[in-house]
Amino acid sequence: MVDTSLSKKKDPDQPEISLPTLKSQRTKMGKSEDSEKKIKDVEISVPIVYGNAAFWLGKKASEYQSHKWTVYVRGATNEDLSVVVKRAVFQLHSSFNNPTRVVESAPFELSESGWGEFEIAITLFFHNDVCEKPLNLYHHLKLYPEDESGPMSTKKPVVVESYDEVVFTEPSESFLARVQNHPAVTFPRLPAGVTLPPPVSTEDESKKKRGDTKDHPLSQWFLNFSEADELLQLAAARQQVQAHIAKLRRQISLTDGQNQQFKPL
Amino acid sequence: MDAKDILGLPKTPLPIPQEKKSRPQKDSQRKPDGISREVYALTGGVAPLMPSIDVSQLKRRPPSDEKITWQWLPFTSSARKDDLQLYHWVRVVNGVPPTGDYSFAKYNKSVDVIRYTDEEYEKYLTDPKWTKEETDQLFDLCERFDLRFIIIADRFPTHRTVEELKDRYYSVSRAILVARAPSPGEVAGHPLVKEPYNVTQETERKRALSMVLSQTKHQERKDAEVLAEAKRIAESRMAARAAEEPDLPVPSDVGLESAEGAVGPGDTISPSNVQAPAATIAPSTSVIADNASTLASLRMLRVYLRTYALEQMVQAASSSAGLRTIKRVEQTLQDLGVNLKPKVPTKAVCAEHLELRKEILTLLNLQKQLQYKEAEGSSFRDGSYGDMPGTAKRSQRAADQDRTFVPDTISFGVIPGDRVVKREQKRKGPGRTSETPSSPAGAHKRPRKMKASDL
């Protein structure tokens, strides 16, 4: 759930349109000098998963609308990304109407119907205290299953997801303070002597729309990403390689010794 | 005559007064005109395309209105301080001997050595390391030998190095100049004042030069290598510095300094010691520098994806490797059952992945090293260069050494923690007894070198 004790600075470029999806009321935070202060040698990362789920429309499929698909960016543990992400822009294939789709709130997703697979460029815009530069992700929309011969099901979607982490270097103090306890964020260990101001509490929960994807309709299809397996694999591989290196080193010194005796005069 | 035909030169010689005597056109070979036959033969015996000697000028007589005689006459030279009279042949025209100074007198140049008075010495020039007597002697010699310090050092009564003598001479001259000058500004432009002699620098410089001179070819090559590395490091350091990388790792500094130490002035012992480690440090320091500059550029981005960061770091780490090596690294990763791009790129996973790649690179380098050393070893023993192991000679060799085999690529078992290494080999040689099994053809393409032999 969204931590409502966090507040947001008034965002001047955010249009004050009351859409049903727009959730939070912005409270004006007194601008302190520290809010722009950056913490050096610290990075804060947000693990995300982005991809698509595509359902075959079966009987209802037409030539140009054979699949219904949703492309999305979610927190890796299904937490609400709007703590860092201000908006997401999905750039679709030019054959779509208004191919530039802007999503102003979590969950950052876009649903469409079509027949073709193409690359979707997703641009994440962050809140002002997070980062002024946007970040681009690229996802190849997948509609058809890998196994071409298999039957297509309307019940089971084709899902392709990629795990990644958004890394912010030298985050501002205000950003750190704001996301201190947020589950969507991997909070770093702060260097000695750095303390953060306590987060400011805001409006009540009920007004905010849920931005997390824990109970998302597609959540049953979401993939699990666990670093444990990969770490294990890597550790084992490294061990093998290291042992081999040691062996080679021994062989080399042995050969060196042998060669010494036979150097040409 | 044929040659003249080809060259298009006139067949008959140019009319020369001396040739009035009708000489029968003796032989067509008689090409030379105006110079003797033997001399002409020096040019190859054939007329040059462009006659370099103007034939008509050769036997020209002096203008007949002048009467020239040669006379043995005395002369003096302004270059001499005494009045010595010497004699020489002089070309006298119409009874008038030539005037003017001895023609070589103008070459008698000497250096303006400043001489000080005793008073000046007492006032400005005393020095604990030099007695007045010595300084006087020095200046005498300087004047006598026109500042040829090598000779001066040779003839100096007490033992002094050339640099010491120079130092003394220049500092004394400088002091005198400054002392005599009405105002400092006037002498400020004088070279002696503007650029004083720097003893330590000179000593060092000469030492360095003599070191460079006495370097062996081998050392020269090593130095060139190290310099190239140093240049690369410096360039990547510039990039890192431009990106304000604060924590450039210490090894790269050490590497750079040892590289400079090997090339620049240093003891004769240390360069050869430093060569080997510097050569091995140098590649890794350039990689470290690449890493540092990559980190710096990432930091500048403010926001990036971890997969992107990993890509950049991998690239930096493999910057010194060729495409083939990179492919081999990837093959090895696959054999180990590791994803080329991690499926769950967390910070820890990416770090491990990067380290693994680096270790594989090290592994491949070591393999190559071992192969070279073994090839070297066998060429030594064969007594002939370029002799590849695996020729028939080797297999017949009686006393051979037992050496272990190093495969080109290694297939790893997938089971973690339990290494199953399959080796590949091709062997020649009679009656081999080996325990290691041969495996089915692997990913390698090159023919194998023969490695092991009979016990």
C-alpha cells in the first residue's frame, strides 16, 4: 500500500486536471535549502519489471485485431512506482492512432488491441526531486507464443517480462527523505554523518488510488524474479574458473622452470 | 658512336682551339673532349645525358691580357699574436701581389670569457666548494679552450666533473654580469642571466641519455610497449578526470609510475626489474582506468538502467581483448550455464557477473601464455626456431619431458560445485599411455598442438 506519510512538493508542470485516475492532492512544501542538496557516493535503485501480456481473442479475433495486449511497467515486488515515477510515455507503432500514449499515474500500463509485434519505447519521467532526466526502456511486444505449433489460448496470455533496476546517482536529500521507508525502493546505506529530515505526513489513504499492482488483474501471470538462483549459478561458475586459473598458474611456473634449462646458448 | 646516335648528341666534337691539330678520328670510342680519356672513363665511359662539365670551359686559357706568375712570398696573419713570417705560393697578376689579410685569418674566432678582478672575486664570487686558485685556473682553461668543457675537464688539475665546471663557470659569469650591470633590467635579457645553468638537471639528463644509449634492443622494445600503455592510461585518465572521477584506483597510479620509472632516469638495476611487472601491470591498469572512466560517465548520467551499466562495465573490462577473445568468453559463460545477460540484474548479480567475466578473461590469457611457453620450450629443445611441436622429430625424441596438456577451450559440467572437465587433445607419438580421456569434438577450430609425451 502506498505510504501516505509521504508528501509531494507542488509540481508546477503537472496539469491540475481532475481525472478520475489523478489521485493525490499536492501540498506545498516549504522550500528549504537542503532540498536540492545531493548526497555524493550514494546510489538509490528502484527494481522494476516491464513487459507485456497478450491475449488471443479467439473467435472474436479479426484480421487487424487478433490480440488484446497490455504493456506495463511495474515495481518488481508489485509496489507502487508513483513514488518515483511521475508519468510514463508509451510510444507505439505509427500505425496506431495517437501513437504517443501518456500515462500519468500508477499502474503505468497501456492496453490496446492489434495483430503486429513491434518495439515499444517507454519513457519514464520522474518527479522533480528525483531526477530531471527521463529514462528510456525498450520492449519488444510479443503476441505469439514461442512454440508456433502449439494451440493459442484465449485464457492464457503470452507474457514477456524483463527485470531491471533504475539507478539514481547522487540523489537529493529530499528524495531520500521522501522515500525512506517505501517498499518500492532499495534504500542505500547512507555514509556516516548523513541524516535525513523526517518525512512529512499528508492526506489520507482513501483519497489516493492504489498504484501498486499486487492485486492487478494480470498479477497471476506476472513472473517471479529471484536473484538467489542467478547468484548461486554465478558463484559456482566463478569457483570453477578460479580453480582452473590456479591450476594453469602452476603449470605455467612449471613450464617456466623446464624452459630455463633449455634456453638456447 | 652508337650511343651518341641514341642520345642525339652531335657526332663531331665541339671545336676547341687546341684541337686544331688534325687528329685522325682514331676510333669511334674516343668520346672524351677536353678531358683526358682516363678521367672520362671514371664517369663510366659514356657521355652523360646532361654534360655536367661544360666542355668548352675546360681548357680555356686565362685572358691573354693578364700576365700571371706564381711567386713564393712571405705573409703574416692577423690571427697570430706574434710576428711570425711564413711563406707560401702567391698568384701574382701583372706583377701585383694580392693584398689583404691572410685569407684564413677570419676564421680565428674565440669566446668572450668574462674575466673578473680579484676585488670582484672577493665581493661576489666566493664559494665554499671552490678556491680562488681553482676558479682562476678554470677561467684560464675556458679561455684557452674556448669553453670546450670536455677538454677543460680533462686538463683541470683537480678532479671535477664537467657539470661542476660548467656550473662554476656559468654562475660566476652570471654573478659578474649582474654585478657589473648598472641596473638589473639591462642584463635581464642576457642568456646567461635568463636561463641559469641547472646542475642537477644536467646530471640527470646525461645519466638518462647514457642509460638510453646503453639499452639493449630488448629493453628498447619493452620501453616502447610500456610507453604505449602509459599513453593509453593517460588518455583514459584524462577522460576520467574530465568526468571528475575522485577515486581513481591506486594500482593505476602505481602502474603509471613504474612505467615512467622504467623509461626515465633510474638505476640500471631497477628498470630491468620494473620491466616485467610493468608490462603485466600495464594491461590491467589500462583496464582499471577504463573501468574508472566508465564509472565516472555513469555517474554523470544521474539515472541509468543497471543492465546498461553492466554492458558498459563489461565493455570496459574487455577493452583490451579482441573480438575472438570476447566470443570465447561468451562461449565459456554458456558452457558454465551462465546467462550472457543476467535475467535478474540486481546490484549483486551484476557485480558477480562482471567479476566472472574478468576471471574468464584471465583464464584465457593464462591458457594462451601456457601455450606460448610450451611452444617456446619445444623450440629450444629442437634447437631450431619456428619449430612447431607436433613435428615428426619430436615424436622420435628419446628423452622428453612430461608435460601436462592444456586444452584450448574447456567444457564445464553444469553441476555446481562439482567440476567435470572434459579435455580435448590430439596426439602424435608412439605408444602413448594417457589417463585423460579424449572428448568429442568441441568448439575449438584450430588444430591442436601436441603437448604430452611418453614418460
